[in-house]
Amino acid sequence: MAIQVKMKINVDMTVAMQCDFIGADVLDVAGSNVPLGDNFKLSPAYFEMSPAQQAWHKHVQKLKGVKMDHQSLNTLVTDNPLKVAMPESPIVDDKQPDACRIHGTLYVNKVEGNFHVTVGKVIPHMRGHTHLSAFIDTKDYNFSHRIDKLSFGPEVPGLINPLDGDFAPTSENYFIFQYFIQIVPTEFATRQQALDTNQFSFTKQSRVLNHGAGSHGVPGVFFKYDLSPVKVHITEMDHPIVGLLVKLCGIVGGMFATSGILHGLMSFLFSCIRSKSSSSPSEEDLVKDKAHRLAAEADNDHH
């Protein structure tokens, strides 16, 4: 298998700001500004969800609340419980879009990086990049967002990722959301197919920015990701019926052996009790012996 030097980031999220006011890009630990490419787009949208979108989000939350431990690995890899993707919100002619849908696929280096959405379009330069935000009024800032999908690597149809269906509102203009993501390379292997992808866990921080109060930063949504050096292998194993029969025979044999030991122990205890009882004089014998002694003493006294 060839070594993959690039990793896919699959994103579908909506931010409550117009697309003209925001920019999205990736900056990795080496200082490389990753180009977005043709598969990554910013499209005008509405932040308020349509009835179909609300139903989809409720379905995702329900699936996230269900424990998946009882499902087989083959079902996880081959079956898709969502069935359909997040429905798109149709643009209404007499209603101005108030949000921006950020969606597509990014190909990034397999190193620590930072995918972020913040104010202003991106202007790359020799030392990195800059977001041109000087002409945007702070009252237009609103980084309330919802994440319909976020995954790393090839997508597993039945796998619900931790941030899928996440909703993060805020009433503050100068606000920052930070997601710290730990990516774990994972290999799924079943009898039908094998898939090399990634799982992840995350922690989330959010706060109001106030430079006067010592709360510094840049308003926006930041996904800071890092890759784990450990790879997880999840394999579906098939146990033959012969192995089951051998285990059953072992269990039955163990039961017979244990019952034999208990039977021998109880027999030994009962034999000890019986032998002790037979060697001890009975009460009747003691009474007769005492009567004989008294009779003998009486004869002696008479003579």
C-alpha cells in the first residue's frame, strides 16, 4: 500500500455571516497556506433552517444518542443510517441570504494544522496570509454556526462523527469558537472490504473577546487539529463452529469434574462423621455402666 502524504478534510458548515464578509483557509504547522481548490466552495445560504433541514438535524442528533456498540462492523462500514445528506436551503428571490455555507473537500498535509473561518478574505503573502477585515463593521460580525458534517479522510457511510449536527449560536459580535481535535488513524477491515480512514475526538472552547479585559484573539471559528502517532485497527473476526463446540465441551467437562470433586469431598465428610459416631459410647451404654458400678458398690457396703 502506498504511503498517503495528504489527508482529506470533508466540511459542510454554515456561518451566520454573508460570504462577502468572511474567508476560510488552512495553515499547517510548517507555515504552509493550503490552497482551497475547486472542490471547496462558499455559497450564499440562510442560517435559519427549513423544515426539511430541521428534521435532518433531529435525525442526526437521535443517531448520535444511540449506542452503536451492538452493531456489527460490517453494518457500520456498508450501511448508511443517514441515507441522505443535509438538504440544501433554496434561495428565495425576495429574501437576501444572511449566511454562508462553507462546503467541500480540502487536501492537507498530514501534520498539525489549523482550519479556520474568520472575518475578511484571505490575502496570501511570503510570511503566511492576512485576512482583509478593515472595511467590515464589527456590528456585522456573527460567528454563530452549525456543522452538518466534519470528517477526516475517506468517509465511512455508517459512521456518525462527533461534530456532525453540532449547533453553536452566540449573541456576541466579537466572539471566538475553538475546536481542538485529536485525529486517530483507523483501519476498518471486514470480510467484504477494508477501509483506511480517521476518527477523532475534540474539546471545545468559546469566549467573548475583549482586549481591554485581557481576552485577546481573533473572532471566528477555528479547528485546530493534530494527528495521533497511534493507529487503531478494527477487524471483524469470524469464529468457526468447531471452536464453539470445543468451548462447549470444555465447559461441560469442567462441570463434571467440579461435581466429582464436590461429591468426593462430601462423601469424605460423611464417612468421618459416621466413624466418629460409631467409636463413641452410646447413652444407653453409659447408663448401664453406671448402674453396674452402683450395684457393685452396694454389694461391697453390704459385706
